[in-house]
Amino acid sequence: MTFLISRSGLRLRSLIPFAVVVALSTPAFAANPIAGRYQAVLGDCQGCHGENLAGGRALETPFGRILAPNITPDKETGIGNYSLQDFALAMRRGVAPGGRRLYPAMPYPYYAHMNDHNISLLWDYLQTVKPVRKKVEVNQLRFPFNIRVLMRGWNKLFFNPVPTGNRNKSAEWNRGAYLVNGPAHCGACHSPKNAFGADKGQLTGASLQGWFAPDLTSETNAGLGSWTAGDIAEYLKKGRNRYSLASGPMAEAVENSTSMMRDADLAAIAVYLKDLPPSKGNGGGATGMEAQMKAGALAYDISCAACHGRDGKGSALFPPLAGNASIRQARADTIVRIVLAGGKAAATPLAPTGPGMPSFGWRLNDEKVANILTYVRNNWGNQAPAVSPETVKRIRSELHSGS
């Protein structure tokens, strides 16, 4: 979930003069760790930094590996020596103490939309976290990307956030726009990236660490056009709805963040997403694939129908495949990965049973997986490009190599 970049828009740098950052240290922002904990939920801090926020979790990027840092108050290995001003500059401008430039894997282009008060609340909460002494070698990027000073150029080119508000929209829409484009940083996963890792489209789907984060626009085939606002809010709260189950990285986001958000905030997010203009879609359905569809239908009946049904409608614990937008994405990486390696859906307070799917990679070769998924992506009203055995082979190889 991301913002649209407008080069004619007002640069954030002019909106946050140093005097404003210094003002954050005034008593006007009283300590409130409970409210600050909610800011951490909105920002899904646990998703990258771990349950104890001591970091170490790896993010694989096209430029190499980067690890989430320790953000506990430990003075030697965490942020215990930061001031509130230091924290605000890191969060909203990507500049750590001493002028050290952060990489946008730390989503400061999104956190830049957080106001002084919410930054202060989050800081209050982090001061209550148990300090953990854990040194993390964050920067494991390949040369020359490991040279942090290059981020000055990146920021000049791509860090140009504009205000998310729209006075012609409702207060609920504006709250949703703030959450999606700000603390929830949805575009970090769901927006496609250019060659330099900057967003180049708004929530139209993107490849990430071997998964494909789906299209969140109002497009009716690959996007959320067929979902109601209630469907979106239910999915974010429970990790499932009548169309789909959250699995993979999204299951973690639901468990660590959205399932703990207030209902009003989930409703606001849904209102905003439903108002996004549709993407270009997934390119249409498979054509000239009659033999593959026939072979896929037979293999599906043998391996898949017992759980997902011959009609593709699923059951209480197994997601439907008919009408499932995750099935119909432009790229099939996610569903290929799940068939080969298995997966587990989110478990949330309102839906505590996280159903799992076993791996079929050991018993289905590349051709059979491709046939089944081409059939699934083009049956029961679904339309999506065919899946090739070469795609399955590539993803199988990535799984074996630990990518």
C-alpha cells in the first residue's frame, strides 16, 4: 500500500523543518505507552523486528540481504541512545544519528506521513520495551548498494511524498488513505517497484521474496473489485472471508497487525481501497491450452478436489478457488509456491484455527503442477494467464536454494 508520487507536489522536507522535530521533545506530548502500542500495531513493527523487537530478521531484496535492526532501548545494540528527535528523523526522513542514511527497507517513505503526535506516542511505547542486547549486522547488501551515501541520490529522485488527504472525500476515506499510505505501509509489498526499488504504481501487485503480493485495486478479476468493503474488513480482521484465506507473508501481517486494529480503522482502509482506480488487470485468460486444461482437470480431481471441491467452492477450513483473486494474479508465484511447499493460513482471535495445506512438491512434477494451476486459474469463471512448467521449475529451484 503506497502513495502516488507527484513531482509537482509539495516536498515533505519543507513540511518538517528541524524546529518542528525539536518541538517533539516538549511536554505537550505526554507519555502514553498504551496508545503508542497501537501505533506499533498500525506500523506492524513486530513483522520485521520480531516479537521482542530485537531485530535480525532477513529481508531478501534484488540488491542483496538486509536485516531488521534491534529497536529495543538497549544502549549498545539498540536505540537506547536515540533521542526523540533522532527517532523522528529516522522514522520520517530516513536519517539515523550521525547522518547515517537508512535504506527504504525501513519504510520511512510511508512513515513520513505520520504526524508529530503519533511519532511521539510510538516513541513512548518503545521506551517501555525490555532492552535486549543483540547486535545485528543490518547492511549485507552487495557492492555498491552497501554504500549508504548513495541513498542521498535515491531520496532526491524518489522520496517525494505528498499529503494523503483529500478535502473532497469523507473523514473515513481520509483516515483510510492515511493508514494505507502511512503507518501500515501497504505499498511496501503490494506496489510494483522500478529498477531502483522505488514504487512505480499504486497497489497493483508486486513480487516480493518469492511471493506475489496481490493487486488491491478495484479491478474485478485480479483485484478486489468483487469484494465489498465488509469483505475487506473481515479479511483483515479474521484472516479470511468468503473469497480467500491469508497465508504466507500476509498471514503474518494479519496476525501481527491488522487483526489487532480497531474496527473503525479497518472499515476506513476498506473504504479507501474500494475507491482505488482499477489496474490493467492480469492480461486475460489462457487461450489455446485445451490439452493443458484437460490434463489439469484430471490431476485436480485426484489431488485437490477432496478439500477444495470439484466446484472450486472450498469449505469451512479450505479456501474457495472459484472467484479467489489470489488465484488470478498476473503472476502465479504465490500459488505455485504453496502447491510445492505447502502453507498455513492466519490464526486470529476471531478465527483461531489456521488451516494448513501440505506440500505436493514431492509427488507432483513441474508439468502436473503447471497443468493443475492453469486449470484452476481458468475454471469456474476464473481467468488468468497459463502457468508454464518452466515457471514451476524456477520456483522449485528457489525453494530448494532457500530463496
